Amino acid sequence: MVAVAPRIVVIGACEGSRIARAARLAGHYGIPRIPAVDVLVNRQPPPDDGYVIDGSPQLLDRVAGVGGLLPALAFADLVVHLRGAARTQTDEACRVIRYYEARGVLVGFRPDVPDGDIIVAIDAALRGRTTTDPPRWP
């Protein structure tokens, strides 16, 4: 277990496996799972002490194109992209995926990878982060 609650975004086109994975990660860390639509469309800010937000890359991309990413998504410690064996043209065209790649926080996993592999990546992303790092909401 890590000392600082993670800020995780889980993206993937397959809604069922994405929601199930996000719920298991949230349970592991003892933080809430929040649908991206609640944060992006309904403008409900996530809690200050960690979260797992899940949504499709297309939803995040549409919102990013309209008004930019909200800090909850911009300041993610790690973005877990559940994808198939090969990247698709949709993945390549998605601004959100390119944004997270440029920040160095995007990690791609097959949807059937064990939770433990993702947890290791999340814990590694949290090493050295303090509770004030980075700023959350303006």
C-alpha cells in the first residue's frame, strides 16, 4: 500500500471491463470510482484524497476539444489505457491519449492483464509524490 492516495484515470472503449477494472482499483486503494461523465459533464469535482475516474477515450477527447481537460484529469498520477494488442487509428487520433503520452503518465495494458500488474505501475508512479504535488483545482 502507498502512503499517498493515487489519482488514476482508466480509459478504454470496452465499458464493462473498464468499469470493472476501475472499481477493483478503487477498492484496492480505498478510494472512490467516479464515472468521467460526472466530473467532465456534470462538473462534480472528485475528492481531494484520491480517486479512480473511468471513461472512454472518445468522451475525454470530445470534452478536451470543447473546453480542455479539467484539473482532475490533467493532474492524474497515472492513466491506465485498456486496449487491444494493437493501437487503432482512433487511438492515434485521440488528443487525450497523445496528451497523456506527452506527460509520461499513460500506460497501456491489455484488458485481461492481472490487477497486480497495474497496481505495480500505479505504485511506481506515486513514489516521491507528496500530498501537495501537483496542485489540484484552481
